[in-house]
Amino acid sequence: MKKFLSLVIALLLTLTSCGSKSNNNEILVGVPEPLTGEYAQYGNSIKEGIELKIAEINEKGGINGKKVKAIYQDTKGDVQEVVNIFKQMANQKVDVVIGEAISANSSALAELAQKAKIPMITPAGTAMDITKDRDYVFRTTFTDPYQGEVLAKYLKKEGATNVALLTNNGSDYSVGVANSFKATASKEGVSVTEECYTNSDKDFKSVLTKLKNMGVKTIVIPDYYNTIGLILSQAKEVGLEAQYYGADGWDGIQDSFAKLADGAVFSSQFTSDDTSPAVQEFIKNYKKKFNKEPLIFAALGYDAMTTVENAIKQGGNLKDALAKTDLELLTGHIKYDENRNPKKKVSFVQIKDGKQVLKEKFGD
């Protein structure tokens, strides 16, 4: 894959030198997201958040007198599609790229954006390597290690002493959260029993039965909601009763597996019952436009576009302006560290009667 990406990057440098922007009086934003396929719920939520923010910007006359135009492209959650779409966007001379929804695809996108010198913000990619040594690449979400660290400290505060950890070792996201969780749990005196599975696994009953026989009462699953829903379904079948915890990939489980996930707690950056006036205004406007409740991914997309808006308003080099970001956003305060990652308080939310309920904000 790395050799392939190197060839693509070389081609990109040639293509971007001969492409031309069709309208210099507009700001062009490339938005490659998974709008169909396994991760469509994430991608469409991000797209809708960006779409809402752009509509608000343009209603007020744009940014520095220029209207904003977005190019939305469906990556289908596939890295090859990500590469092809970025090639098109680079040739169209986009000013900035906001994408992708998952870490693996965001990493591939980041390598291309860095080489092409196009500023990029990933709204939801949490893997550390996305921004590492890439001064054109930023994010609005927190990182996998930060989530794992805070989650372990939170469980310690909640009185957990023995925890089962289910890790998808085929997912950079799951492994990133799990490794940090294990390291911090060890320091905090929390015992961890880890069981691993892969992206292709569909039958978890033997592992879940093993945990049941061990008497496990606290289970942490850092993965995406569709896999988690399958695990929770099979846990019920084998009669495993436990308190479940997870990371931000759980968001969306309240729509698809509400009853199974009732009582589960996971780390997040946004909840609809946050009393912040800005959050409540966003929710009102989002529901008016899309006739549904926003997920965290919509808020992260909105925040990514707000970050771009603020940076462009500063004038000058967009990359340098992004690096100086210091904003209070829907998902928390953003001020970038040396690796262009924000640290925020983590919102721990609980699923109750099919809705997310804020338990508390915890961490930095």
C-alpha cells in the first residue's frame, strides 16, 4: 500500500500543477466521506454537519466576501476510493479537505494531503499517525490514546478493579484505544483480561461464554457500533450480564441497538442534553434542516468547518492560521498541540431508553 501511495503522490504532484480552479471568488472545500457502505452513518452525519455550517456561512455573505462551495464525494469506506477521490479534488484545486470518517482512511488521505500541501482536517479520525510529522494535517476529534487513557482513569474512579477488554486487532482504531487503556489501567491498579478478534469474525459466543464463566462484570469494547451490536446480541444469547463501556465509535448504537445497549457508557464529545446555548442552537438548526437528532459526527463535521472558517478569516497562509486555532466549539475547546491534536474534556454518556444521556465530563 505504501509503495502504491508513493506512486499516486508522484502523479498527484503532476496533476495539481496543471489543474486550475474554476472560480477564484469562492472557497472550495473537498469532503471525501463514506456516504454508502458500512460506515455510511458516520460519513453522512459529518457531511450534514459541514453542510449546515456552510449554509450558515453563505447566508451571512461567505468568508471575507467569498462564498463557500463543498465537493462531496462518496469514498464507500474504501481506501482505494479515498485515493482516487483525492486525486480528483487536488486537480480541482480545493483550498482545504475535510475527511475522512474512519482512522485508516484518514491516514491514507493525510499522506496525500501532506505531499500535495493541501490543508486537511479529519473530523473523526482518531489514530495518532494521522497528524504525526504532517504539518498540513489537523483534527477536531481527540486521539485514540487520549480516549484510552481517560477511559481507564474513569473506570478506576467508578470503582472497577477487574475488567475484560475485547479488542478488534484488525482495526487501528480499536487497537489504539485498547493499548492506551491497558497501559493506563496498569498504572491505576485495574486488572485487565484481553480477548481479541478480527474484522471478519461474526461469532463471539465462545469468548463471551468464557467471560461469563469467569464472572466478569465490567467489559470494555473499543470498536464501531455495528460490530458492538453483534457482540451485545450474542452476549444476551449466552446469558452474559455486565456493565459495558466503550469509546466514541459506539455513537449510533442508540439508533440500531438501543435495547441491547441500554445502560452502556461510552466516551464522547457531544450529547444532545448538553445545556450549552451553542449546542442547543446547533441541535435546533440541525433538526430543522434534516428532521432528526444529530450524532456526534455531525457536530464534529460542523466544528471542522467552523475551524476552517475561523482560519480563513485570519488571512494569510491557511495552514499557519489553522495551527493557531483557539476556539470554543460544540465538542469542546480546541487549541492544537505540537502534533495538531486537541485535548478536550471527555463526555461520558449513557444509553437510556434509546437516548444518550450525559453522565459527566471528565479529563483535561
